[in-house]
Amino acid sequence: MSLSVIILISLALAIILGGVLLLKKSARKFDLTTEQLETIKKRNKALDEEERKD
């Protein structure tokens, strides 16, 4: 392999790795209140019951 191919492959891998690390860094967890969590659980439970009926 020529030097330019090696450089091109390493550049492509660096770009992909950088993108993955950027996504990991920018991802954040949701800080939900207990009221919001209860609302989500109720909604999920209602949707599950509707799916069972269908």
C-alpha cells in the first residue's frame, strides 16, 4: 500500500472515531422529576393495555 492510501484510511478512521466520541460526549441523561416519571409510567401502562386489546 502506498503512503497516501494509509493516510487516507487513518484519516477516515479518525473522523469516524471523532464523530462517535462527540456523540457520546454530547449525549446527556434526562433529569426528570418524580411527577414526570409517574406521568410517563401511566402513559406506557395505558398504551400497553391498548396493545393487548388489539
